[in-house]
Amino acid sequence: MILNVISAEYAGDYKVKLLFDNGVKKLVDLKDTIFTDRRAIFEPLKQKDFFKNFDVKFNTITWQNEADFAPEFLYDLGSAV
């Protein structure tokens, strides 16, 4: 199934509330992912002020440094709200 994020809201710490185009709402905690992935693109996301400034583009959430996560990954990682 192809999923699209249609809205996103910062939910504190490294959490984001997402609404997907199938109507499902999920709370996604990205802290472990960001802090265990050693790729340089995720380094800025370790700073909460940077992390909480994302946009919904290209069917997912993205940051100014072009970091993003596949919507399917976010869907699987998230818990129902």
C-alpha cells in the first residue's frame, strides 16, 4: 500500500503526530531512529529546535536539510492515536 502523510504536528521531544491519507492517525517517536543512525543527514535532527521545524512535502515529513523518512516507515513505527 502506498501511503501519504497529509498533516503533521510536533508532539514534544522527538515525537510527531501524523495523519495519513488512509485516515489513520499515528504518534511517531523518532528519537531512537535519529540517535542510532550514524548518517550525517540526521545529525541536525538531534537538536530539538531543528527537529520540530519540519514540513509536509513529497508525501512525508521533511526538514530544511532535506532529511526525510518514508511514509511507510513512519506508519509502521507509529502507534495509533
